[in-house]
Amino acid sequence: MVEPWQRLPALSLKQIQYFVTLARLRHFTDTANRLAISQPALSSALRQIETVLGGKLVNRTASAVTLTELGIAILPHAERLLGVAQNAFLDMQQIVADGGDGTVRIGMVPSVSALLFPLLPKTLAQAFPRLRVEFHDRTNDALIQELYSGRIDFGIGAIDSSLPEGLQVFPLREDPFVAVLHRDDPLAGQAHMPWKQLAGREIAVFSKGNILRLVGALAESHRLTLNMRYQVDYIETLYGLVRSRLAIAILPQLYTTHLRDEALTVARLQQPEMTRTVALMRGAQPLPPLIESCFLILLETLR
């Protein structure tokens, strides 16, 4: 544990902010304008960071700004530090402004809403009536990135190979993959469906997150030929393609929890069966006591 009186490096949060902004915009003039500072001040801050860390972070030419290998390696840590600091400051402002207990930010992939609502908000409101609760709807990849950077306190998503070291993971349940078909489809009417029956059919999947990656990996490992012609962002678009008899949708079962459409039917995919593990996740950094209590309530409720 780091004690508050231990000596800190001679860097300010503003200098970290300057580096992160420059890394994203890749342009000194645009960065200086965005931050409302002069270019000499930006250059001075960057030199200070490089001096303290002991290495060059940025390559600058007349036409481009690029990160060195060291800069690329440091950027995620700088983003995480900045995210935690910004959220902590906003929480302190909130507490001073309205006498509340601050804010807890909970991330979630869209399919898990059936696990959370309405029970969880009611439970947290009863336990912490002055606490502000925010729910952030994210794809799984974005959820993991925001957990790592500290922009959310904890989240519910799916475990996969992209999880970075340092995240704490608490598995909750298995979520099998299913096919959603039109009720008039020749394959409709069966509760379980082998993947091989989808050969030659046009498939619709989500374009973002890890579902497309998981389905593609399964098809490759089992030498299945899947024509994933439609890749969409929203579930209504996915269902619309099925209603129009243009495709069969593949998605995790939790997405279909509230599906009440007489034109559509659901079959669990098997041979092989594929599931994703839904888990509660948090970063390695310690949480304030009240937020930690929220996490423990969430874990107990979901398990």
C-alpha cells in the first residue's frame, strides 16, 4: 500500500493530461488549442515527463507526431491515472455540491440488463439513499477499456482472451449462444440446433464487441462455413433482418430474455455448444469505502 506521505514524482496531472491529449490528437497545434495553452508550454510539459520517466515518448517531425515504443507502452497507464483522477474530482465536487455520498459508475454490456433491473437500483437506493448511481451501456471491448482506465468503477461483461492483466474477475453465470429464426423458417421449431445446419444460410451478428470474434473463432476451429453477411450495431436491426426473412441471427441467450415477438423463435446452438462467461469485473485500484460496499452488494445480488 502506498502511504500518502511517500514522495511522488515531480509530475502534475495536467502534464499527464497534456501527454494523453497529444497521443490522441497527434498534432501539437491542435493539442495546444484543445487544452487552451501555448505550444511552448506543451513542449515544456512533455520534456518534463520525459525527464522524470527517463525516456523519449514522442517523435515529432514537420508533418507528423508519433509515439515511440516507450510512449505506446506508457499511454494506457497515463490514461488510467487521468481517468481515476478525473472521476475522483467529480465525486468530490458532487459531495460538496449536494451533500450526497458521491457517484458510483457501473458499466454493463446491453444483454445483462435483465440481470440488473429493476432489482439492483432499488437495492442500492435502499442501502445508500444519497448515492448517485450511473449505468453506462457499453460493448464488451469498450467496457474492459473503461474499467482499465478507471472511467467506471466496476462492470458486468463477458470474459474473453482480450482481458488485460490487473482486472479482477468474478464469474456469475454461463450464457449460451442461440439462433433467432423466423417462425416460418424451415429450421424453426426445434429447441436445439446443430451449427452445421446454418451452413449456406445468411447470418446476422453484432459488429461491435466480442460476439463476432467468438463466433468467427468457433467457425474456424470447427471448420464451419458461416456466411456472416450482416453485421449490425443494434438489436432491433438484428431482429428486423430475421423478421424480413433475410437472415438468421446469432447472439448470446441473455439478449433474448425480453423477446416477445410471435414472428420469431429461438433455438439453442449445439454441436458444439458455445457459451460466454458473464462476470462482474473491477480494476486493481482500491475503491472508496462506500463504492466498495456497493460492489459487494452487487456481487451478492447477482450471485
